[in-house]
Amino acid sequence: MKNFSPTHGGRREAEGGEARERKEKEKAPHCHFVRLRRAFRLRCPCVMMRAAVHSLTSVAALSLRGASTARGGRPLGSNRGGCRSRRCPSGSSSLAVSAVGARAKSDSGDGSGGRGGFGSRPLAAFSSSSASQGQAGSSSERERSSPEKVRAEMEECFDLVARMGRGAVYLGSARVPEDHPHFQAAQELARDVAAALNCTTWSGLGPGLMEAVTRGGQEANKPVAGFMILMEAGGARQASRRHPHLPDEVYRTLSFFSARKHGLVDAGVRRAAADRTAFFALPGGVGTLDEVFEVLALLQLRRMGSEHPVPFVVMNYDGVFDGLLAFLEQDMVRYGSLREGELEPHWKVCRTNAEALAYLDEFYNSR
């Protein structure tokens, strides 16, 4: 079997003659194992690492490139410096990184890409692979445009709120049919709230309960606005959407739910004491609960309503939220993730529209 160690410039060292060459060929396949056993007997971390790297590179050379024609690398323990291990025969103190670097430099010769050994070509291949991965990462970062799109949509939402005015924000299901009792109740609620607070009615402008509050705000002859999303409830994403009966200037069609939630939150925030706003949690599914807990978390953490409190009303029609409320007020209290009564200051649970309107009247007239 031929020697696996690389040459410098691809030429075999001439010293020693044929006798030395035969001797090297005979012991070459086993020398790295001898070095490794010797290093572990000495228990010197420096020598152990160098021997291990020597063995790995040697085995890889034999399997990937075949045997080379000359001996390469420095003898065991010949690293420069001074090892802190008392058992180190060479007194080397280089770290594992230095050992790997020394081995790589020995394998590649003068760094000019010498032939015939496990050295310059694999290292170059590794470098080009790393470079290509870096370029691919940079390319993907350049192609990722969603942050800019989200920011642009958020700016559109804020501009719309500034133009249409803040008011009552409704969070509810898009799947409730028009013949459902909750549809009629939500429509009447939005009508009475818009008249009582003299404010804009805000929602997601979809079907179901969102359509109900849109009609209620129109019945009160008050502004209606909102943020549509490019996806129907339970359906596929669409290229574009327009509201069936609202003018384009009173709403925005968005691609990102995060921008939509920012817009709805901004529409219900009180910037001044004279502002009359409110949040209403109507019956709904996952999307509604996502928006409900967004508002609740902001109130709990005092990221909203700290200067000017905002009413948050949970419309518990026919007890649809009883299970959720029991989970929060009982199960989570027993578990220890909520204190007893911790959520009471942040929202008001009402079963009827009359109860909700009475709460709003008390909220604003008692301050």
C-alpha cells in the first residue's frame, strides 16, 4: 500500500533511497494508529488532538483520494509553543484549533494547490462550499421582502385610522349566518354603540358578525371602516378582494394578519381623554380568539390604556364564552399561571346588549 501523506508540489522526496521508501510504505498504513495509542497513553490533550486529527485526515485520504507518494506532516508532539501538560513530550501548548490549522497547512503545502494529496483540493472544496452557502443565505435574505411589506401595510392601516377616526372595534366570527340570532344581536349592538359614542365602527369587514356590525354602524349613520384580509374563513388565499358595498377609501385589503391586528388595536386606542373608543369580543373561532387575547395581553401588560383606559367588553351571548372563562378564572388559577380575579379589571363580561351599553355609559360618564 502506498503512503497516504501528501507531497510538496507533487514530487517524492529523494532522500533515504529505495530502502527508506520501502520502510515508509510498510509502516504508513499503521503509523497514525500508533500515534493515536501513544497520545492516549500520555494523556496530553494537545498530543491527543493532533493524533486524532492526523488519524481522521489520513483515513479520509485513503478512502477518498487513495494513497499518495510521500510522507507529510510533522512528527507527533512537534507543535511549537509549550504544552501545560507535564506528560507532553514536545511541550506544545497549542489549542485544538492550532493543531487542525497546522495539519491543514501541512496537507496543502505552500497553499498554492499542490497535487497528489489530501490537502489543498478538499480544503478548497470546503471553502467553496461554505462560500456558496453564505451566498445562498445572503440571497435568501435579499429576497425576503415580507418585513418591508408588513411595515408598508401597517403604515396604510395607521393612515386610515388617522383619517377615519378611532371608535368601537369589533372582533368576531366570519362564519355566523345572517339568520342566526347572534347576527341580529351584533348588528343592533353596533348601531347603538355608534350612536352612543358618536364614533366610527371598525371590524375586519368580512362576512358573518363582521358584516352585522358594518350594517349596524351604517344604520346609525356613522362612519364605518376596517381591514379586510386576503383570505375567506376556511378558504384559500385570493389575489384581491373588494368589499361588496363599501367605498374603497374606507378600508384596506391586507395580506398579513399582524398588520391587521396593529390596525385594529390602533383604531381602539384612546389618544386623548375626549376619545370614545371600545373593544368588543363577539363569538368567534381561532382568529377571533387571537385578536381577543392580543387586546387582553396589551391591557394586562399596560401597553394600552395606561394613560387613558379603554373599555373591553366580552359579549357572552348564550354563554358561548363560559368554557373559556372557566378555563381562565378557575383552571389557570389552580394551576398558578393567573391570580384570582387578575383579569377582572381588564374586561367586562356581558350577556346582553343592554348590559354592555349600561357598562359603557358608566365607564365614560363616571370618569
